[in-house]
Amino acid sequence: MAIRLRLNIMMFLQFFIWGVFFVTMGTYLSNKFADREDLNLIVGRTYATQTWAALFAPLIVGFLGDRLMNKERLNGFLHLIGAGLLWWVSTLNHPDQLFWTLLTFFICYMPTLALVNTITFQNVSNVERDFPPIRLWGTIGWIVAGLVISESFFGLFPLPILPGISEAGSSNVQFQIASIVSLIYGLYSFTLPASPPEGRGQPVDIIKILGFDALKLMKKPAYLVFAVCSFLICIPLAFYYARTGEFVGAMAFSDRTGGVMALGQVSEIVFMALVPFFLARLGVKKMLLVGMLAWAARYGLFAMFPSSSVMLIMGIVLHGICYDFFFVTGQLYTDRVAPLETRTSAQALVGLLTYGAGMLVGNYVLGYWGDYIQLDPTTQAGWSDGARDFWLMPAGLAAGVTILFFLTFWDKVHAETESQAAPIET
């Protein structure tokens, strides 16, 4: 089998596992723990397992993958362990047990996101040319996962992929599917091209692994503003990943939710292709501002039109602008301003600030906020009554960060320089 095809399959399976349960897990939790007064906190805390694990992932990859063993073998071992943990998750009935088991799973899973990237880098002839289309198969895997778990084609018509199973997105079946695919993928990983550790024999430098050697960039006022705003904007971002699936499911789409939510990834693909075009014309600051404003607009739609299927879909489709215009542009900006010797560290630092620290805070904020306003996410009536208060919180946060960024970010980066770079996917 050609190396390119093997890497495509790797990316597809990698993101299928995550996508098949992460979007609909909130609905599962709301159903399972409906009688708990701290339900919203349980949902936020459970989603925080992913962000806690993201903080530790660089250490695992930097030590084991870069120094001790082949990356494809490490990837295989981690996914085999993850398969067992996911099946165990499907059997648990207590939120604390679920938290710790899911945290252990994500400690195994999150490092593999970096591993599949480095496996690809070591086995293609031209990274800038070959990596983006291979990484695209990860997004396709996430989309297909949504269609599978919802058994619908983007909510338009039924797609009976799981015979005898209905509403898989609100049951433990989603974890069992992820477990089976993780087992298959773990075994498949041992057939991937050899990717030996490139730092064998070198001392472990935790400062570099975590990207902290890039802190020198904070001496630049513009980059300090970008870093702070990146952290802050990811607090409301957590609301989308943790609660949108159960919200739109309760209000409009029921068991078709996974398929409808996959429209966000379709949008991501479309706008990813448009980033160079808009970046050349708008520049870094305007691109980042548009991305932030899209966040505020999305939550505003959820708050003001919770019963409108059209507005809910529009909010989901805005995901492409939210992600690509902010994260991809931010990655390109970081690559432009960071010295050559710290570019990798700088990207790692941005990851820690956003998908690590920012979303970690956001997951706890959304839990406490939901309980504070006494949101009842177990019924359509509960969401209808609480949607305005719940979603106006992240809308206000996103708008506030946008204003802060507009007033304080000034950097002379020429658009024509930016447009020469291809988007870097995460």
C-alpha cells in the first residue's frame, strides 16, 4: 500500500475516534445524570478532561516519541490502551469515575494528535505540499463520524449505518464505536511507515517541550496582546464544543445532531481554502477580528433564535470562519514573527494558551454558569427557557475580547508577505 494512502487512513481513523463521541457526549451526560443538581458542572468538568490532557501531551510526545521509541509504535500502544478505556467509559454510572477514566483516555489520546503529524512529516518528501491534503482526511474522518453516530446525511435524510440502533448519540454506543475503531487503529498503527525518535540521546528540556522558550516573544507588545486575547477567546470557545451538540439536539435536530454538527467541519474545509485570499486583502488584524466577531455572532444567534433551525445551522456553519480566520491566521502570524529557532516552540505555546489553558478555564466557567442560571439541559423547555441567559455569556465574552484586541493590537505585518504562506492546520 502506498505511503500516502496509509497516512490518509491514519488521519481518517485518528479524528473519527474523537469525533464519534465528543460532539454528542453532552447529550449523553445530560440524559445519564438528569437527576443531579450539579448537572451543568458535570458536563463542563467532563469536557475539561480533554483540555487537562492537552496540557500534559507535549511532555509525553517530547519524552517518549522524540527520544525513546518509534512514533508509529507509540501511537499504536496509546490507541490500544485508549480502546480499553473507552469501553470502560461506556459502562460507568458515576460522574467521578467517568471523569477520571475519560481523563486517562485523553492523556493517551491527545499526544497522538502530535504523533500523527510528526509521522507524516517524517514520511513525505515535501511537508508544505503533502501535509495539508493528508491532514484534510482528519477533518473528513470527523465529518463521517458525525454522519455515522447520527445515522443521517447532514440531517437531510436518514443514513441507516447502525442497524438495530437508534439515537446512538445519546447512549453509550458512541463510546463503544470509538473503542472498536481505536482497537483497529491501534493495530493498524504498527503497519505505518517507520518513524524513529529524532532526539534519541539528547537531554530532555521541559522548557522547550512546553514552548516556554518562546516567551521571549511576549517582549513584543503586539504579540503579547495576541497571546492574551488568544487565551481569553478560548474561554467562550469551550461553550461551543461542550454544549452546542446537546443544545441544538434538544431544540431542533434530536438524533440527527451529529450529522448537522458536521456541517461545521464542512465549513472549516471551505474557509480553509479561502484563508490566503482573504489574508492578502484584509491583513492579520482584520482577519483575527472577523474570526472573533464570528464567535460573538454565533452565540448571539443561539441566544436570540434558539427555536429557529435555520439560525442554529447558521451558527454551526460559522465554525469555519471562527476557526480558520482566528486559529489559522494566528498560526501564520506566529510563524512570521517568531525567530526561526523558536517557531516550533511558539506554536506549542499558542496551543497551550488556547486549547489548553483557555478552554480549560472555559469548561469550568460554562459548568458554573449553567448551574448559576439553573439551566435545565435535559428537556427542550429547559433549553428554551435558559438559552438566552446561557449563550449571552459567551457572546459577551467574545465581544469584549474583540473590542480589547481592536483597541490594543498594532503590528506592521505586510499582507503580501502573509499571503505567500500556506495555511498550517492543527
